[in-house]
Amino acid sequence: MKNYLQNLGKSIMLPVSILPVASLLMGIGYWIDPAGLSGEGTNALAIFLIQAGLAVINNLSVLFAVGIATGLSKDGNGAAGLSGLVGFLIVTELLSVNGLSVLLGIPAEEVPMAFGAIKNVFIAIIAGTVAAYLYNRYSSTKLPTALAFFSGRRLIPILTAGAMLIISAILFFVWPVAYNALVAFGTFISSLGAFGAGLYGFFNKLLIPTGLHHALNAVFWFDLIGINDIGNFWASTGEKGVVGMYQAGFFPIMMFGLPGAALAMYKNAEPKAKKITAGIMIAGAFASFFTGITEPIEFSFMFAAPGLYLLHAFLTGVSMFIAATFHWTAGFGFSAGLVDFVLSLRIPIANQPLMLMVLGLVMFAVYYFVFDFVIRKFDISTPGRGTNVTTEVEGGSEASTTETAGAGITSDDKYGRMATGIYQAVGGDDNIVSYYNCATRLRFELKDADKVDQQAIRNLGVPGVNQLDKNHLHVVVGTEVQFVADEMKKISDAEIKDEK
């Protein structure tokens, strides 16, 4: 189950990666004309850009159906994505208010209200998962000659359609019950107000080590149970000062808090490790401030100092609570960095967003002084300190004070060197079952994760290595992970070719 949720989180990143495009279009549109689509807008270019952004926001569930089916498929083939779309359309048309009105022969107003919300991310996840399962199992199936045209990948949309017909029949009875339960859950969270936002922020951070935070985010950010915080914010729909409450408190943490923590860790690094630690912390702080990518910093102390990371999760919850209490709101399409903050400033529903920057300055000071005190008080081995000292060696490469492993890397390309080092350290094709990358990590499924030389991977300068269990390992690379994954595929393909 955990492995499925991790893969689902990876797949969700595909449709989520489209959100920055929508936020960029709508942010610029509202910047040109804040009246936008309110009926008072007069600037044609602004309306054009906002409408273009809404085309993405309003069809996010469709993108989820396609993206999840593609992401969960064994080879990312487009046939799986098409099948996910087919499955989603079948359910949402059959169980729509108009569809059921015709099917049951009753007026539309008598159809249970739950079916008015059938076109949502939850249904998209079901459709995408079913399509991917069928693709992985039956995409190589060969039919008799008379039906050969429908063999292989062409068979999957047909099977998906059949499966979703059955699921639609089940959902006819189950969905109203599930919908009411989901609404009750959403209402419960909403009833907690600012405290609920704080709890969400706390658990969001606690789940990052496992990669399962994406599943939690879907509850609050998308239309899974009716909250849809991101979609409503960029569409400027809902109550001002409330919409955006599950996003706003992240800005002070990502733009200011974590850079403050990075400065504290640099300050406490040993003199011989200052230069290397500075490089790691500056890169991580810039990524966190500018783009909202926090994992390079978080993984640098997450496992070395779990108590410190728990404190970070608590402070994130505090930031979310404060922002929600005072109804300071802003939103993001990708993450809570400077780019999204600037774009959200002119969205009409944003409420006192500049106060988040004031809170951010406070959080910078809190993180710096608290981290500095805790690191010194409890002698914590943060990067560049204690057992995590990394120093420069001759030739400008990095090495730990422990023996350097994974030697023999000769590529002049930094991504190639890193890919080669990681590939060797995890045991190569003899130990790798599969791997893929998300926004910042390489996620491995291995025959035996205990055989991995984690120190050799750390010596490559990666922010973190996380062994989840006997068979799963995450290597946090950062925002350039795609290039490392591409180089690793070249290495793996070359190994296979040599064996042949």
C-alpha cells in the first residue's frame, strides 16, 4: 500500500507540473487588470490570459486522470493516459446529473446532490489507477487473428471502458455515501479553522520523508473533498481571507524560515567544512526561497537530526496557524517560492499577502536562533559538523572524513559523474528492480537496500539519502534530478547492451 501511495505521489507530479503554467497566465492577467473576469474587466489581453489559465484549473481532474494513468504505467506510454481519460469520461458522463436524469427517468433536481460533484480528482485517481493496472497487465496481450487489430496497447482503452462501466454501477450506490463522508471530513477540517490549517502544515512536513505528502496535499489543494484551495484561489472564487489558507503559511517557511535554518547550520559547521557546507546551504536556500523546493535543505538534517526536523514541522504548523488566524492569504501553482508569491499578489482573492513577508522575516529570525541554539545545546551533527563533516580534497572534489567509496568515476559531466556514482553505490542492475524520479528525488526499488553504500552516495554531495525499508531507497538530488536520471538510464542501457 505504501509503495502504491509513493508511486501515486510520483504520478500526481505530472499534472501538478502544469499548474505553474496556469498560475503564470492568470497571475500576469490579473496583474494587467485586477478586475479580470469579475464583469468589470476591460482589458482584452488580461481576460485572454486569465481564461487560458482557467482552462487548466477547471479541467484539473481530466489532467489527473491522464497523468496518473501515464505515471503509474510501466513504461509511461500514451496509451495508458488515453485509457485513463476514457475511464474518467465514462464515469463522469454516466453518473452526471443529466445522465442519471435520463437513465432513471426523473427530473434533474431529484438526482442526489452528490452526483453534481462526480467530476473530481478522486474519480480521476480511480480511473487513472484502473487504466494503469490494466495497461501493465494486458498491454502485451495478443488476440486471435480476426481481432488482431485490437491487440496489445489498443486493447487497453476497451478494457478500461468495460471496467469503468462496472465501477460506475458500484459508484451509483457507493458514491453518495462516500461523498457525504468526504464532505463531513472536509467540514470537520474546515470547522477547525486556523488550527486545522496548522495541523495540515505539521503533518505535511512529517510525511515528506516517505513522499506521501502528495496524497495529503490532494485533500486540501484539489477538489477531492470540496476544499480545492489552489483551484479556488487562482479562479478567485470563494471567501476572501479563507481561500488560500492551506497555502499561505508555507510562504514564510519556504522563503525565509528554511534559509534561516541553512544560515544556522552553516554558522555551526566546523572550519574545515565551511566552504563545502556553504555551497550546499546556499544552493538549498536559493531553491527554497525562489522556487519553494525545500527538500535539499530538509534532507540535509532530516535524518541526522530528527528532533530538529520535528521542530521544523512544528514551526511550519505555527506559520500556517498564524497566517490562517489573521486571514493573510496568497497562493501558488507549484510551490510557495518567490515566483508564485509575486504572481499571486494581484489575484483579487489574495488578502493582505504582504503580511506573509513580515511573518517570513519573523520566521527567519526564529529559525536561525532556535536552530543555532538547539544545534549547539545538543551538539547535533548537522551538515559540516560532527559525523557529517565533509571537506575538500585535492582536485576540488568532495570527500567525507570517512573513507571515500564509489571511486572510478571518469566522466567530465557532473550529472554523469553523479549518476555513475549513485548507480555503482546502489549495486547497479544486479540490485536495481526499478527507479524513477520525482521533482527532487531518485526513488529506487531494490532487491536489497541494505547492500547500498549510502556513504558513497553522500560523498557525491547529494542533500540526503533515505532508506524506507528493505527494498526502497530515496536519493535526494535536487531540482536537477531529471538530468541525473537521464544519465543513469544511459548507464543502465549501456550495461544491458554490453551483456548482450
